[in-house]
Amino acid sequence: EADRLVEAYHFLRKLINGLRMLRGNAKDLFLPAVDSLEYQHLARRMGYRGKEHLGPAEQLHVEFETRTAQVRVFVERELGRDALPGSPQGTIADLILSEESSAERADAILHSGGFAHTERSLRNFRGLAGDGNRKYLFAELAILAWDVFTRVPDADLALNNWEKLVASLDDPEAHYRELELQPQRLEILLTILATSQFLSETLFRDPDFLSWATTPSVIGGLRPQEEMKRDLAAVESSCDTDDQWLNEVRRFRRKEILRIGTRDICLGVELAEITAELSNLARGIVSQCLERILRSHPEAEAERFSLLAFGKLGGNELNYSSDIDLLAVYDPAPEADAAEERRLYTSVMTELNRHLTEHTAEGYLYRVD
């Protein structure tokens, strides 16, 4: 703690010198607005150069809020509240770093961030912070996240889901470091957690999906059906058994739904493009499952068998919860036993239905009509 106070002192002296150089006098030491050109100039003058996607002004803002919170928490604990000048409110960093805060103060800070259930929110923040160095790391990240919380549809839901997500991680500190360097990924994450419980549950189950689903090249455009088919073929090639394939294709679908939902919720992609993506995904999965089944029935002639899609899938308008309407047709071979041939292609369709609808450890794919 002594080291942190010394670091805070050096930071504040450097900041004061930067303000004096910026303004040319020793008295005018108020900070400019964070979103102003003057604040950016001050950050660069103090030596901030930005790292990854965190700009100089954001770096200065985060360090100022966390350093001053560290000092306030120490002074209040050791010397009492009366030793601090001005309003006792503080910031979210004060609540995270302080072991005790009055309910009135916590309510005031949390209400300003859009939180309605302040008692639970305070528990969430402290659960996310943990102890030791992780607490200080999270305090910095919370300063960045604060502005996002004020904009999302349900700040309480986002925060509660974030704590659940972090509880599923092996290395929460690595997660915090990644988000601190990539504010856009942080904003996407909190928006998802505030907007869709379904997508949030996907992240709880597979937290490793987050980095992929928030990569600009992944969410930047529509993925063609052929591209999904290639990825599905690669997934299938790694599966030795049907059971393994049924689980992996379900994970693949969840991952793609997360990507599509992220484009929908966070990027505002047009509805027609979202339904086209969902339809492409369904067609890719159905056709890959069908190809696998046909390979296991060498007597079935693939060129004589076809699936027709009706309803929303046929119209390229599938939504997140649609069932899929499929009709199988086959062209009878001239000299085949009609009853035997009918049984063969019926078994293909029955097996396809099982691949799509059966519940496994990873859930199911689609309801099929």
C-alpha cells in the first residue's frame, strides 16, 4: 500500500506539472473535460502514447480516477472522513477499493451509473474485484466500464451476468487485462450481458467464444453458407464417433449464434441480413449432417435424394427460435425394389431428424417439422 501511495504521489506531481505547462500558470489546475482536445493534449504531454485500442486520454482518465481513489480510501480509513475535503461521494473505484462504505454513499454512486438494485450491485462489484492485486486491476477496468453501464439497457443485469461469467474463468485477471486494452470488446461484452440472457448463458458455458465473437474480422460481415460448410467439414473431420459429432456441431451452432447475435445487438445489422445469416447457418448444418449420413449408407444414391426447405428457412427468414420445415424427395431407381428403396430413404430422413433434434450434453440443434 505504501508503494501505491508513493506511485500516486509521483503521478499527481506529474499531472500538476503537465497542467502548469499546458496553461502557463500555477493556479489554474482544474482538469479539462475528458472528451476535450485539451484533455488529449494533456495526456500526450504527460507521456501517454496509447496501447492497443486504449487511447492516451482514456489511459490518463483511468489512472487519475484509480490513483485518487486509492488516496481517498487510505486517508478515510486512517484519518477519518473529516480529513477529506468536499463531497464524500467519490467514484466506483472508491467502492471497490474501500472495505467499508456507507449505504447512502454507495447508493448515490451506483444510482449515478444506472443501477437500480444498489445493494446487489455492490456485492457484484466486490465479487468481481476479489482480493489483492486483482482488486486494483479491476478498479481500473471499472472506471472504463462505468460509461458503458450508463448506456446499456439494463446495468444491473449486465453486472450480475458479468460476475457469473468471471466465476467461470480460470484466469479472471487475464480477462480484465484483455478488456482494459480493448474498450470496444468491453462495450460489446457488457451490451450482450445487458441485452440477451440466452447469449449470456452461451458465454457462461463457453467463455472462450468471447474473443472470437468480438474480433472485427469475424463480426464485420456476413458469413456465406459455403464458408460455414467448410468450417463444419473441418469440425466433422476431427470427430471419430457420431456422439462426438453431435456434440461438436451443437457447440458450433452456439458459437455462430453468438457471432450473429453480437452483430444484431451491438452493430445494428439490418434484420434481412441477420435472418439470412441464421438461414445460412441452418442450411450449412443440415447439409453437413445429411452428407455424413449418406456416407454411412453407401446404397443410398445422393444424386437421387434431395431436401426441400419450406417456411422461414425456405424464405431465408429464419429467426433465433424458428423450427425448420423440411420435405425429403427421391427419384426412384428404374429397377429398384420400391418398398426397400422407400425404407432406405426414410431411414436417411429419420437419422437426419435425430441428428438435428436429439438432446445431447450440448443441447439440440433445431426443432424439425
